[in-house]
Amino acid sequence: MMENKINRSIELNQLICILKQCKSEGLYHYLDIRCGKLYRFSNHDAEMDESGFLNEILYNEENRFIFLPVTCPMDEYTDLCCFIEEIDNQPLHDRLKRCTQGKGAVKRTKRELRRLHLTPQWEWYRDRFYYRLAIEWAMENGVELIGPVSDNPEEENDTECISQNF
């Protein structure tokens, strides 16, 4: 009898891309350690699964799949505020801090970041969060990360998220 090979590795940029999508409610990602592929399914897929295939494969082969987080702990408002706190230029800091007050703060702050040409810095800051989250998830699950992550947020945005639907 042939034993199933275990492949506990994933491309780092692919994992980061998937983690950025994890805020989508009802979308689930799994790493199949037999083949190293990422799979995703939605609540709709599960409802349409009359044969019970998803339930069978995900829950009866419990050691085959590693579940990726459903929700990310990143709170955009809080992270924007933390980003602003790191700005050394006091007038700029104060201007952005005022944007974070009241209803519509995230949208207003992002608009001001665009006006001030600070969007790339914000994106770099945000991407570092996902980088750290990917490293932490991989360590907790014994998954090897393949490939370096770019320090240029624009390069990372070109990364295609590759996962297959069940």
C-alpha cells in the first residue's frame, strides 16, 4: 500500500494574498498537505453539496487539511491610527489624525493619504501585518514558507491568488 506524501509548504506571497481575502465572509481556504494545493469553498458551495463530498473530505480526513483563518484580526481603522502615530512630521500627523474622527473616518483618511501621496507607505505598513500573520500561521501549523516577500507593495499587488474550488 502506497503512503500519501505530505507536503506542508506554500508560497509565501500566495499565502499573504489568501490572508488578505480572509475578510470575505463565507469563503474558506484549506491547504491540502497531500499535494500542497490550496482549496477554497463558500457557504454556497457547502449548501449545494448534496453528495456530502465537502463534509466527507474535510472532516473525515482531519489530518489532510490545514484550515486558514476565516477572519483576520486586522482592523483597518485601528491600523490606520497606528500608522498615523508612526508619522514623525507633526503637522502631517495632526492633519491625518483629524481625519480619523467621526463617521466615515477610514474613507476620509484613505482619501487624505492619496492626496498626500502616502498610499504606498500605508500599503507597505498594511502588508507587513499580513507578512507577520503568514509567518505566525505557518509556524503554528508546521508549514514551510517558500519564496521571499517583496519590500515593494506594488510588486506584491501583482501576485495572483491561486486556489482551486472544491
